[in-house]
Amino acid sequence: MDNKVLIVDGHLDLSMNAMEWNRDLRWPVNDIRLSERGMTDKPDRGKGTVSFPSMQSGNVFLCMATQIARSVRPGSTIPGWNSPEQAWSHTQGQLAWYREMEECRELIQIRNVSQLEKHIHQWQSPTGRLPVGYILSLEGADSIVSIKHLEAAYNYGLRAIGLSHYGPGIYAGGTDSEEGLNARGKDLLKEIGNLKIILDASHLNDVSFREVMDHYDGPVWASHNNCRKFVPHNRQFTDEQIRELIGRDAVIGVALDAWMLVPEWRGGISTPENRGVSLKQVIQNIGHICQLAGDSLHAGIGSDLDGAFGREQSPVEIDTIADLQKIPPLLSDIGFSDTEIINIMSGNWIRFLKKNLGNN
Ligand SMILES: [Zn+2]
């Protein structure tokens, strides 16, 4: 494959970077890095990898872009807002940022199949610079104060939702917690099904995963999730969980966060160089999902680049998100056909969206 392929990224926390990291994503990545020189408030300062110019040059023409705001119980060791109402308000600020980026034609929101088809068509033969498309997604449902709030979110274009993030969560236990799906979570799932919002299985712990699968029969994907076969931690899926998702025609986006690529990553000590974190492990995860599926129809990319980490916790080949273009030749090297590569880089997400996005 000679030309840059079109890429869909299943998971980017764009508004979190803009609103919490104070990054103007219209700037080139290098300018954002320069502006953060000397800052120490976050570990990835000066090391970000994502902005609109780099998405444009990497042909990342569509992404699932999140709103994200956790709410925590008193005494929680995990940071978060002290009430769902605060979390909701925070997500509304994030929404306002997405709207501003639409105003300046950096982004265009994709809510339904006809908008999706038009967007794909335009990017296949672009005449000038086009906005990047985004499917609005919510990472963890803590900010959904009530069913009424979920309906409001659907009306402003929310099309995918995960029930939990890190910790116990309001509706279902997330990564590193023990709790399952509670009664409120079951009610919320029912409404998610009624509204036909795509359920994101990422960040469900094992108990929640089981209970959510038993209580929900609508469309499900995993926007950013790797394989436990390579990194034994509850954030990653077991082969059995991956098989179950495949059985439901899910797409699983492989994430580029180093701790999810090599075992026993130690924050602040491990580096991509000293742990040998490279796109090789990304390819390994893609290959494993394809092997479990017996085809190339269920693996995708859900990079999570700039999901609170930068170059210090990314594969060594990644300087910016544009380097996702280094994945297709690596897939080709191990025998994936051009058709299979296109499935993985964009086709699977697109097929899923055409089937499940609806017409509203
Ligand atoms: Zn995440």
C-alpha cells in the first residue's frame, strides 16, 4: 500500500485535553509542546501527541471523541468530582468546546448514517481541507445524573457510552474495582437500549462485564481495549471476553498506552525505550483479536493517544498521531492483505457504525 490509508480512531479524549490540559488542538503538536515547557502539573506535559494538524496529516478522518468526568464517593483515592451534577456540568463545558471546534471547521459531528456516508465520500476525494469527523462518546456514565440527562445527551448527539471508568462508579464497577452492575445501572442500560446508543464495554471489570452482557442485547463495542493474554490486568480482556464480544459483532479498538502493551509497566520508572514498547505489541494485539475471530473484521484502532499520557508512555515509533500510518506496513509485513488492513484501520468501525448509528 503506497498511499496513506484513511484511519478511524475509536478513542480520543480531545475535549479533556482542551479543557483540562489547556491545549489548543488547532496548534501543531510541537507548538503545544513548546507552550508546556517547564510545566510539571501532569506527567505528559510537553509530550502530547495529538492535535488537529497531526490528525489531518495522518489521515485520521474520523474518531470517537469523548466527554469524560468521573464522580467519586467521599474518601475516594481516585480523583473525581464530588457529585454527578458537577460531573455533568463539566461534560457540558466539554460539549461547548466541541461546538466551538465545529464553528471553526476543525471538527464535524457525525450523528447518523447519512452524515457518515457523506463524510466518507468527501474524504475519499477531498477538495481542500476537510474537518475531522467525530462521534460523540461518553467515557464512564457517572456524569449522567438521571435518565432525563441521558435523553438530553442523545439529543445533542451522544452516540456511544461506557458505564464506568476507573473505580466503583455510579452505575457499574470499573477498572480495578470489585463491584458489579447495580440496579440504577440496569435501568440506565435499558434506556441506552431504547435510545439505541452504542454501549462501550471498555473499563468494565470482570463482574460488571458479565452482568452487562447478561442484561443488554444492543450494539456493543470496546473503543480502547487490549488483550489480557499479553498484559495480565483486569483492564484488558480475557480471550473468553473477546470471543463473547466477537460473537456480538463488536469491534475492539487496540490502545497505544504503554502500560496496556507490556506487563508490569511502572509509572515514572518504565520508559518505552527501556521496556521495548513499540508498534510490535500493537500488531500483536490486533493479530490476537483476528486469530480469535478467525477473520479481520473485529479489530480496530482505539489509540487513546493523549488519554492522560504522551510520548513518555507511547510506542517508540509514535511522535504524533500521524504515525498511526506506520501500522499498515507492519500488518502487511506479517501477511495481512490490503483488504484486511483497510478493515482494521477504518473499515470495521465504519461497518459497525453503518449498521448501528441509525438515522436520527
Ligand atoms: Zn480509558
